Amino acid sequence: MSTDTPNASADDTPSRAELAARVDELEDALAEATDEDDTMKMSIIATKGTLDMAYPPLILASTAAAFGYEVTVFHTFWGLDILHEKRSKNLKLSSVGNPNMPVPNAVAALPGMDRVTTKMMEKKIDDNDTATIEELIETSLDMGVEFQACQMTIDLMDYDEDDFYDGVTTGVGAATALQDMADADIQLLV
């Protein structure tokens, strides 16, 4: 099988020396890019702000950071409540539609049941000496996790940027989150 192209002229064909030089150039560029950053990267998108859904992105982020990953967590819509200092201390647990709740949906829909199931979960967290949301955020920030607050959601929900934990990056848009995901080795949507 011939590798000749019908319209290629002999003058357009690079010499062996030129090809070898180009291969060396590409190998050097690859080695430089590889040497620059061997750090694994994880990107998490947090979209839910209930008590039970606040834990997964925080636990995954802090664990990955402990293993040396560079971690960013982009919080959007209700996930933004996790980064809000006041709201994060009052996250609720929805008892309706949660198949792991110890009550049937008909009972879970009764007024006050979300409050009851939230108290049950808070007691379990306390009894098991599980870290609080605030403790996980502070630990993660100390380990270098970048928590990003979606600017569109901040505007939509009329939040004040000063209400977020110190160290939270505000003013982040979807384009930045997409680029971060494209650059990451692991991408998660929680």
C-alpha cells in the first residue's frame, strides 16, 4: 500500500532530519507538560442543598485533597446553601421520596415530618461523632480545596457574597466550571 498522495510534490515532503527534529520537539514538549504537573485533579459539581446531599461532595473533596488531588467544587442552585454560613447550619432532610427513610411516603408527607427526619439525622451525626458541614468545609479549605460559588445562582437567589464562608471563591460562571471539568482527571456531579 502506497503512502504517496497524488497531489503531493517532492518539494513538500519533509526530510528525515526534519521529521526527526519535529519528533524530538514534540517529545520535549510532552515531557515538559508531563513534568509540569503530575497532580491529579478532581472537579465536583454540587447541585443539592439538603442535609444528606451536603455530605457527599464535602467528603469526596476532603478525601481527595488528603490524597494529594487538586480539588474544586462548583456549587450551583441549592448546592450553594452548603457554602452559605447561616443556611449551611440549618440544612433539612426531605423525608418524601427518599427510599431509605424509615417511614413510608404517606407518613413522610405529613406536616412536620421533614423536621422530625432532620432531627433524626442530626442525632445520628452527633451520636457517631461525624464531622459537621462547617467542620468539613473548614477542613477542606485548610487542605486547599477550592469551593466555587456560581455567580448566576448568587444573583438569582439574591445572596450576598459576604454570607459565604471565608475562602469561598465567588463570581465563578459555568464556563469556568466547564473548563475546570475538562482539565480534571475525575469529574463528578452530586
